[in-house]
Amino acid sequence: EAENVAVTMGRDGALLANKTGIQRLPALQVPTASAVGAGDSFLGATVHAFAAGRDAEEAFRFGSAAGAAAVLRPGTDLAAAGDITRLHKAMTAEVSAHSVGT
């Protein structure tokens, strides 16, 4: 039995389902050079965040940021750590801003 299930949907964002419910993150709007490796980057960063002790929602946001960072690079170039950090901060700020009003 899986504790967390994540589904990436490209420009339509991503879904995280677990015992607390279903969370949807919209895709970050970034210029697309290539979609190659975006899903792999999402998965690798999500697993890395879990291994670092982050909770499911934080790992999901980190993975989403890495997937978005990957599309900034042409072809099979790897996502840049600086892009992942910048996009993760932007995503976290956006999620926090929307949470204030709920």
C-alpha cells in the first residue's frame, strides 16, 4: 500500500494523493526549452526531499520545482541547482499566499 502517489501532468501541473487528501499544484509558468527529463527530475528531487526528512507536501513542491527547472534546459541537459532553488522558493511563496486566504 502506497503512502503517497504523485502524478505529473506537464503543463497541467501535478497531483499528490495520500491519506490527508489530494493536493494539486499548478505548473510553474517557465519558458520551455525541452520537456526531456522533467519527469525524471521531478521523481529524483521528490525522493531526495523525502530522504532529507521533508514531509510529503514539501517533497512534492521540491519535485515540482525540479521538473520545472528541467524544462528550462535544452535537450538532455540537467536541471541547474540554482533554478530548482529559485523555483522552489517561488512555489512555496505562492502556496503560502494562497493558504492565508483559506
